[in-house]
Amino acid sequence: MNTEYLRADSIELAAIFQYPASGVILCDARLPKLYPEYFGAAKPLPTLALRAGESSKNMGQCLKIYEFLSENGVGRQDIVHVFGGGTISDLAAYAVSTFKRGCRLILYPSTLLAMIDAAIGGKTGLNHLGYKNYLGSFYPAEKIIIHSPFLKSLPKAELRQGFAEMLKYSLLADDLLLPELVSPELGEDDIILSFALYKMQVCAIDPYDRKERLLLNFGHSFGHALEAASQYKIKHGDAIVLGMNIACDFSFQQGLIEEEDWADYRDWLGQYPVPAAAMRFLDETPLEVMKPFLLQDKKNGQSLRLILPTEDGIKVVEATIGKNS
Ligand SMILES: NC(=O)c1ccc[n+]([C@@H]2O[C@H](COP(=O)([O-])OP(=O)(O)OC[C@H]3O[C@@H](n4cnc5c(N)ncnc54)[C@H](O)[C@@H]3O)[C@@H](O)[C@H]2O)c1
């Protein structure tokens, strides 16, 4: 399916709420209070508000969505409008993809991370049995609608999570201009679009994560392990930046990159302000605690497949760490 990536200004967004074609709304519970001008429409669509966060990406919340869709008579031709950040879109899109074998889906990402990453490319996910994104499907939305003014209410720490993924893209693509974290450009439409386009192009070449798209997982094996081992106290973007740092160190230790390249990667990643608590967790957590999460990472099969900096750039590398080593 080809996903349309569109911008909506305030008037266009209000029209979606005032004159909705059909369907229901699933949204981050914070948004109706922050944006009553939209969510307080005179004749609102049936709406289910969901609490955001990793602890909501679970089967219990998914069952709640199935019940809501069922009670409202949602059929395969009805549109489910999903407003929220990456945790809401991962959860809601998983539910929508499996309800009656899939209903129509439109995503309205409300965080920077979701606008440039999580909403794009159709990956859905629930955390299960303590593992991150253990359950999931590929189910691209038919439309992704960006309303960048949503970012005005986003706390700085959440904006930083989006910057983390931008930082990753800037290492993978030569032509992306990374804005500074503390700059107004960060939330500008053109900047968002340039990063979103990059991900869309990669996903168009490799929709099912078999080759080129795997590189977008740079920092994710270590990052997801950190998130899960910390019981999601470490936020996704912070964990990914730590994961990229660990990947660089690992590459250097394995002789895959020279010291000079290692230092360049570390310098570039050093512009990201990783919170002290996350650094402490990493310092105090032995590899043994992380290993089960690393080995269970859904991106890995029997051996540990890592995305690592090499002399030829960032590549997929099969690591020799075995299950019992
Ligand atoms: N499917 C994918 O391809 C993909 C890619 C990257 C990340 N992800 C997933 O995305 C998730 C992280 O997403 P996230 O960083 O958007 O987190 P999130 O959805 O938890 O949102 C972060 C916080 O911001 C709040 N919020 C959302 N929009 C707001 C707004 N406009 N104003 C004020 N507050 C707002 C939320 O209530 C929440 O407290 C992780 O679970 C990660 O695994 C998925």
C-alpha cells in the first residue's frame, strides 16, 4: 500500500473533526485536554482515549481497543483515526491491523518522533513477556497527516526523543541537515518533511526490513535491551542514542573501525544530552542483565545481528556472541 504523507493546517484539521467522513478516533488521552478546539467538535466521532507510554503497549490495552471497535460497529471499510505519539500508534495500529483482519487506518502523529519515524513504514508493536515489540505486524497507514503545531505542547524531553532518531538518520544519510536540539527549526515543517522523506524512501525500497531498512535499526538492539532492562524507565530516543554509542564502542573493540572514526562517531553522538539517570543505569547494569534482552530482540535470529559502524559505513554485521557465551 502507498501511504500518503500530508500536512494539515489548523483549518484543515478542524474540518476533519467537524465533517469526518466516517469511523472512530483512538487518541492519546492528553490530546483532548490540550486541543479542545479539535476534540470538542459538536458531533464528535466515537472516541477512545488511551494512556501513552510503553506500559500501554500491551495486549490488555489492545483488547480494550477491540471491544471499542466492536461496540461501535467498526467494519473493514471504516476509518480508524489515530492521534498520538509512537506508543499510541504502535498499539493502535497493531489493534487495527488485526481487528477483522484490518480496518482503514489514518495516523496523525503528535510527537516529533512519531512524525519523522514511528508513524512511517507500517511497523506496529506490543511489548510482551518483558520484551520490546515482541508482537507486531506490518500495516502501513493509508495516510499520515502532520500537524506540526501539535509540537508546541510537547515537553522538551519528548522533543529530544525525536531528535535522537534525527541524529541516527544524519549518520545514515549524507544529505540530511541536522538542526540543533535547542532550535526553533527542529519543529518546522520542512525539517520534519526532510527526515520523514528519508525514512519513507528507505521503507519504499525495503518495506519488510530485509536489507536496506535494517540499517534504520542502528542503535536499536542495544537500545531496546536497555529500555526493557530498565523496565522502560529509559525513554526510547535516549536508549537509542546510548545504543548507538555502545555499537560504536563494540565496533572499535572488534577492530571494525579505526580509533579516528570511532572518535568521530562519538563526537557526533556527543551533541545529544543523555540524561544522567540513563547513563547511571548503563554504568551500573552488567552485560549479563542485558544479554537475554539482546538475544530475544525480535530483529535477531539465532545469532546476534547488529547494525555497526564499519570501515565501509554503517552495515549489518553478524556477531559471534552465542546464546550461552
Ligand atoms: N513503529 C515504528 O516504526 C517505530 C519507530 C520508532 C519508535 N517507535 C516507538 O515509538 C515509541 C515512542 O514514541 P514517542 O516518543 O512518540 O512516545 P509517546 O507516544 O509515549 O509520547 C511521549 C509523551 O508525549 C505525550 N504527548 C504526545 N503528544 C503530545 C503533544 N502534542 N503535546 C504534549 N504531550 C504529548 C504523551 O502523552 C507521552 O507522555 C516507542 O514505543 C518506540 O518503540 C516505533
